[in-house]
Amino acid sequence: MIRLAVFDCDGTLVDGEAMVCQAMRAAFAGEALAPPADAAVRQVVGLSLPLAIARLAPDQTAARRSRLAERYRSAFAATRDGTAHQEPLYPGIEDLVRDLRNSGWTLGIATGKSSRGAAATLAAHGLAGSFATVQTADHHPSKPHPSMLFAAMADAGAEPSNTVMIGDTVFDMHMAVSAGARAVGVAWGYHTRADLLAAGATAVADRAQDLGALLAAF
């Protein structure tokens, strides 16, 4: 029996909030628009970039939203590739990934990041070889559509009943429910515990160590 644990990236494995908010401010400034509040940006983390921009700039034309997305990509990439890159792992994540692999779990990623961004983040933390399947926004509809999770299960040969989706947003929880997988939230990311539970989380972990214990119980 294959047990598959699929992780979101931003807000679950790594803390990219500062970089995300900074890049979004730069994108809006480049279009001479007032930037959205950081709190509003946090609420759309996890969606694909075009959908996130559409929610943050609903009154702008499609052409301008497209420019905002490109400006965001450029600003984020410049930070990611420069000395200011800061996407630290959350406390305990490195040990959690190692312990899950050692206990027989197959691990995957389902993220709103691009393939390039996800690869860079995993490589920066020495985790590139830890995940058997990495699903990104380049090749799938935005969360909460279950396409990424279906692809991860197909790659791993796992059944929905033996798959856990772990994330920090309601989009992750809705995706898990739609795919027939278990949904487990983490309390250290972008959305609240109450929102995660309302979206279908069977449990919400406060620390990486708690998450390990929850998965062991499954």
C-alpha cells in the first residue's frame, strides 16, 4: 500500500510571505496602481498567479492584469535569484520530511508556484530529491481544482483513501476534498484554523512535530 503525503509549498513548507508581498507591491507600482494590502495578498496565496491578480485587481482590464502578472514574475524572480532571497523552511520541516520518508511515506508537492520556482525552492533547501512528484501551476488549473492532486496520485500509484493533502489555505483543503483525499491543515501559514476546518480539514497541526504525529495516526 502506497501512502502519499502531498504538501503545498508557500505557507506550508517555506515562509515566502515577505517575498510574495514585496513582489506584488512592485508589480502594482510598475503599473502606477495603489498596492493591495498585505492581508489581501495573503488571502490569494495558493491560487495560480492570473487568478490571484484577478482577485486583487478586479477592476483592471485583462491586458493590465496580464502586465501585473508579468511584473510580479519578474520582481519575484529578481529577488529569488539575488542575495535578498528569503524563503526559509518553517521550523521542523526538514526533520519532518526526513522522518516521513524513513517511515515509508511517498511525498509530493502541489503548488501554485511555477515549475522553475518550485525547483529553485526545493534545491535551495536540499529537498529536490525528497519528493517523488511535483505538480505546479504551469501544467494545471489553479487550486482548488483537483487536477494537481489527481496527477500526484497517478504518479505515485496511490489511491485517494491513502493520500493526504497538507496545506495552509482553504484552496488546499477544497482540492483535497474534491479529489477524495484527506485534508490536513497547518496553522503557521496564510489562512486561519477556523477557515481550514470549515473548508474540510480533518485536523490542523500547530507544529511540524504535530503534523508528523497526525500522519502516523493515519
